[in-house]
Amino acid sequence: MMNAALDLASVEDRIQQRLLARYREMMHKAIDDFVDALAEDLVSEKKMTLMDITQAISKAKPELLAAILQESIQTKHGGILSQDLAECPICKKKIRRSVHAPRTIETVLGPATVTRPYFYCASCKHGFSPADEVLGLSSRKKQHDLQKLGLEFLADLPFERASELFFKSTGLSFSDHQMHDLFAQFAEETTAEAVIPSAAEIERRIDTVKGKGRRRPVLVAATDGAHTPTRPRGEGRDEKWGPGEYKEAKGFRLYLIDDDRIVHIASWHQVGSAEELTEALSLAASRIPQKKVRPCLVGDGAP
Ligand SMILES: [Zn+2]
């Protein structure tokens, strides 16, 4: 018995060792491809500044990261990615795999492809992919990490600026249809009630600012309204906005001015009417302990 258990452990060990060796080999290959992409310029006489080298690395990086992600997924979930049979979640019948379907996804690492088995139950007319569930893939191209990042930008910035910063920080276009849908969904869900911090939280933030001498800190309420395209920009970076609708995005930011810093209190931005803006602003006002601050209202949103 003892020997059988030991053998089993050593078989498991050997499988793990093989998996590890394969993973290492694939990683080395990814690095080799990365080296190949840069090597010629680096060893030639070509003049390169720091910026040129940085750019060359940036240009080759997405492919390297995609390969790393794909191989890591393959190593972690090889079993489910080569699955031939799966149970239909509706009728519980065993279904044979229809295809290995590639899916393009985007994460903070950049674009990548996940090729996973896809199953189709003819009697239920139901298609499904168990791997998507195991991986927690979003049905959108942009995965949860990017959705979260995008929504964080959108929570504090008008759409166009949020989209610019999103592109700069991820190298991915934010303005695809899916992100717009997500934003629309998000905008519907983000009532002022949910977005503006509670009275207790606002007071806590105010208390972190002492103000000059004995004077109460200045509370700035900056409102802004800008015509924001509500349709996506074309795929190319320099393309003009498509012939979409232009609606006014209104919003405000409330912040305190300390000696040398700005303390964010609350912000709200929405494509909506002036009434909605007024409503949100008065909700925020009702949560501010008025005796602790000196209010100041400015019309332009730039701090
Ligand atoms: Zn079925």
C-alpha cells in the first residue's frame, strides 16, 4: 500500500515536472521572439536615443505579454482547454465538443487570444464553453480588469478625457461599442445617491484638512458642462468622432483646498439635464457639514 501511494506521488511529480519544463520552454520561446524583434536595431549602427529604445520595447511588448498570458492559461488550465466532452447545463446530456473556438480578449496586459473548446447541445439549442466559466471570462472583449479601470476613469472624468487617459495608460481603445454599452449601463446605475459619499465620509474628509490658521477650509464646488459625443470614435487614433449624437454631459466636483493639496470630496458626471445636476448638487450639499467649510462656487470644472 505504502509503495503504491509513493508511486502515485512520484507519477504526479513527474507530470508536474513535465508541465513545468514545457512552460519554461514556451516562455523562453516568447522571450526569444521578443529578442528577435529588437536585436537587429540594437546591434546595428543605427542611432537610438532612450526614447527610441523605449518605443521599440513598447512596440514588441504586447506580443510578449500575450504569449506569456496564453502559455500561463494553457499551463494552469490545460485539462479544461482540451476537454472533449461536457455536460449540457440544461438537459445534462454529455455533448461532444463542436470546435476549438478562438476568442480575442483584452486585459491590462493587452490583447490576447484564448482558444477554448466550445460545445453545442442540438436538442436544447444551447452553446456553452466550460472554460469561459472556469476562467471567469467576461462576455465582453474587454475583461473585468479593464472594465473596472475604465469605470474608475469615468467616475471622475468626462467621457472624452476618460477615454484619452484610458488609451494612454493601457494602449487600448476605450471607445469601442462595448465600452459605450458598459458606460451606458454604468451611468444608469450610478445615481447621485450611490456616487456621492455619505455625510459621515464627507465629514471625515473635511476633518483631514485643518485650514489656514483658525479659518475654515475653502470648499470649492466646480460645475462643468461639455458637449460629449455619445457614439464611439473610429478605430484609428486620429480619426474624427463618428456622426454620433452630441449630448451635454454635466457634472460637478467638490474639493477642499488645503495649503498645498486638493482634497477630493465628491464628484458626479452624467449625460443629463440641468435639473438632474441641480438635484445631485443639492444632495451633496445636504451631506456637507456647512459650519466646517467656506463654500466657493466656480463655473469652470478645471481645478
Ligand atoms: Zn441540452
